[in-house]
Amino acid sequence: MNRTAKIAGVAALAGMMVTIGIVSVSRPEPEPATVPVASELPAQPSAADLRRCRTITMPESGCEAAWEAKRRQFFGRDEKP
């Protein structure tokens, strides 16, 4: 490879880097995510309900609903899929 080809390769690489830099700077910044206010959060199951539900051995609709609410809160899902 001769010297002229090396210089052309370096110039092409530098041109691509400058282009990428200009494009990344010219993009608008994404808006920051808003944090929900405490009044907007879904109702949380009480810790006492969850402790009680850990000890039962038979399915109970109240416990299933409490665990589902806790899962939705943990994973940040407001509605059932």
C-alpha cells in the first residue's frame, strides 16, 4: 500500500468521524421521563396481606390479586396485559 492510499484512507475515516459527531450533536435530546406523583400510583397491597398470603397453601382470590398488584407495581405496569 503506498503513501497516497494511506493518506486517503485516514482522510476518509476522519471525514466519517466528523460526520457522525455532527449528526449526534444535532439530534434533539429526549425528554426526561416523568416520575409519577404519589397520588397517581396504583393502590399497593399492604405488607400484612402479603405476609398472610405467604403462609396459605390453598389458592385464594384475594391473595392472587394482592400478588398481581405487587408484581404490576414492581415491574411498572399500570394495567393488566
